[in-house]
Amino acid sequence: MSSNPQHEVEAEVDFIAEQNSEEFKELRKTHRSFVFPMAIFFLLWYFAYVIMADYFHDFMSIKVWGNINMGILLGLLQFVSTFAITAAYVRFSNNKLDPKAKKIRERLEKKGA
């Protein structure tokens, strides 16, 4: 027997069966339902900014306030959108993913006990 109790629990759990369980599949589906659309949105937004910076000089040069132009403003909005996406994911995870993961974890811990 191993002196590591965590190793003993892992030996008793059939991870392939758990991965194929309906609860785990639902957790993955829920996770992907947020991550994939948000990743696509962010990549489109990022590449739109890069393309505008390269091909739409007149638009990006429009003065908004003082020396602040559209290019700087949209560049700063890249940071804002990153933080907004992070906050949205944390909220989504706390409300949707964590409860489902907790159920699975508790079930696995009971099997391992």
C-alpha cells in the first residue's frame, strides 16, 4: 500500500467511467457553451482591431479627445473587454460550473472513502 492517501483514493476511482458519466458530460457541455462563443467573440474583436489599425488609418486617426484618437481608444477597450470577459467567466463558473463540479467531486470522494 502507498503511504500517500490521495494515491489510494485515485486507485479506487474509475476515471474513464466518470469521464463518460452523464453528469461529467453535462459539465463539459456547460463549460464549452460559454468558453467557445466567448473565445470566438474575443478573437474576432481582436483581429478586427488589428485589421482596422493596418487598413483604416483615417478612421483610427480620428481625434476623440485631445491627443486621444480612435486607435488608442479601441486599444484600451481591448483591455477592458479582457477584464469584462474574465469577470463574466468567474460569475458563470460560480453559478453554473461549480455546483455541478461539486456534485461530481462529492460523489467521487464518497467512492474513494
